[in-house]
Amino acid sequence: MKKILLSFALAAAALSACQNKTEDYSWVKKGIDTAASQLKSAAEEIRGTGMLPRSIWVGYDMDFLERQLERDRSTFVDSLRALPAPGKEGTLRLCDIYDWTSGFFPGSLWYAYELTGDQTLKSDAIYYTELLDPIRRYTGTHDLGFMINCSYGNALRLSPSDTIPAVLVETSDNLCSRFKDSIGCIRSWDFGPWNFPVIIDNMMNLDLLFTASRLTGDSKYKDIAIRHADHTMANHFRPDYTSWHVVSYNDDGTVELRQTFQGKSDDSAWARGQAWAVYGYTSCYRETGDRKYLDFARNIADMIMTRVAAEDAVPYWDYNAPVTEETPRDASAGAVTACAMLELGTMVPDGQKYLDYGEKILKSLSSDAYLAAPGENCGFVLMHSVGSLPNGSEIDTPLNYADYYYLEGLKRYMELKGLAYSDL
Ligand code: GLY
């Protein structure tokens, strides 16, 4: 009987490999090739500046913002009075290594190298990763996980060296220094009016801590990640599994307030926040094997599939934004969601619906509606993301993290399908 089952499984695997080869993956190849050429030209253009590509400068229109936020401009935040300096609009917006997004460009170069085997991409990835070395001594943000795990974390996977683990561990120690025991969370921001702000995005920084525990054999990093995840699960979510953006705590661990900073309103579901949440709890299940994280990730994923109003599954910037012809999509939220769905779908018996949804998003992002034409888009891969609409910043523009998670999604998809670049 066992033999019969085994031959059945082998036949099924052979059939699926056969089908994989005959399916049309030209959209995957187009995405990878576009990314490779865009990233190489961006790497060349900014070499020697010590800076990294972040987005393209865009302005905003107050009437449009009033329509999207459904409130009067007299209630708008001060930052809305700061338009890009004259002559900047449409040009490349760079950032320095202390910006929260600094790890994404080197990380994208690593993924593009991994997907293609192109040695130029590898040497570019090494060059831009090494720029971030001083971050190992930085303590001024929770985003150390994004900055160092996406750059050095991928370097360790793809081009290991004896010096990389120390960078990851030193950075993890600094991230842990932001953990407050009486609250049970890692502090997100050092700016603003809040006593102890924690944003849902912070779930994404936990992967660095899981990595540090693996590298050192010391569970203290993982223990902090778990306490942060549990506390966030208890306080950051509404009964319908949508997440608040910012939860600020009093020193005794009680909640001071729940708000938004980048969403439409305090009670809305900011699209990228929901994406960070489903990705973060999927990672927590991968790293701990604790079913409560899996169940939670599924509940968030189911909510996302119900709430995203766009036909092509690339969400509007906030699930509660009024949907009209002018409502911007957030390709970055789509890319992060696709990554999570493609992992979550492998963890549960009825995972096909998550895999299909992840594939649908990736296909949409690989279409001409989102994928840049080679040589355009200031070297970015995807168009149409939103950074912070209520702050008048990065509205309907490329973002380096949209590109990073798009490439991560393509890598996950290729692995799921058992594809190599040469098969495409
Ligand atoms: N972590 C900031 C953002 O998602 O925009």
C-alpha cells in the first residue's frame, strides 16, 4: 500500500513539474528582468553619493486630500504645508543610511542577484550593504530590523562571511534596548507626542531578533520578539482583525491611546498596516511553531481578502478611503501582502486560496499598470505606492520597499513552483 501511495505521489509531482514547465511564466520573467535592469542602472547612478534611492518626489493637491481624507483642510497636520522644494517634483528622492528604508535597496539587489545569478547585481549588493555598517551602532528607531535584516540578513544567506553575524547581533542588542519590560513591547518612534508609541509596522522588525537567537543560541532575542508579538496581538487589533496603526502605552503597560499616523482616520484600516500584520504573524508562526500565530495570521488574511475592494487585489491606500477614479493604490501594501499569502498558503491544509491570492497580486504588479518600463521610473521597479497620504508625503509614487517585497514575492513564487530563472 505504501508503495502505491509513493508512486502516486511521485507521479503527481512529475505531472506538476511538467505542468509548471508548460504554464506561461513570461510575466515572472518580465518582472525579474525589469527589476534587474532598473536596479543596476539605479546602483550606477548614485554610486559614490553615500545615499540610497527612496522614491520619486511628488506634491499633492489640497482638494484631493480633502476628498480622500473626507475632512476639512483646517484639520490637516502641519507637514501638509511642506511641498517638495521647487524643481524637485518628478526627480529621484534619495535617503541616507539612517532613514528607515535604507535596507531595502541593498536587499532588492540581493534578491535580484538571487533570482538571476547576475554577478554585477551581487557586487552592487555588497557595495550598498556595506554602506550600512554604521547602523550597527544606531539605537534611534525600531526600524533596525528593516534596515539590517533586509541588507545584511540577505547578505548572510547569499554570500556568508565571518563578519556579518556580528552586525546582525549587535543591531539586535540595540533593538532589544528599546524593549520596556513593564510594557512588554519594543518602542517604535522617538518623535511625536506619545508616551510609548508602538506601530503595527514593528512586527516586521521581529525577524531580526529570531535570526539573532539562531545565530547566538541565546533565546533572549526570541523571547523579546514573542512578548512584543503577544502584547501587540492583545492591544493592536479590533474584533474584525483590522489593526490600528499606532498604540501608545502608559509606563504600567496600559493603553494610553490608539491612533493613526499614516491612515485615513484613527478607526480606519490603513492598507500597509494590515499587510505588515499578516506578514508579521505568519513569520511568528514560522519561527515559533505556535498555532495561535497561525490562526491569527489566517484571520487577518481572511479579513484582507474580504476587505480589499480592488478588482486586481492591489489595495487602495486605506481600506476605508472613498473609492473613486482618483483613489491611489498602494503597490507596497500589495507586495507585502503577496509575500505573506505565499508563505501562509504553505502552512495550512486549505492554503490554496492564499496561494492563489498571492499569485493574483504578483501578476497584477507585473502588469504594465504597475511595472515600470525599462529606463523609466527613476530606476524603481514598481509604480503607484503611497507613503503617508495624511502627511502629504509620497502619494502615488514608487517606493523602495514596494520593490523589495515584490522581489521577495517573486522569489517565494519561484520556489513554490520549483522554477529556476533558466526555466522562464
Ligand atoms: N514603516 C513605515 C511605513 O510603513 O510607512
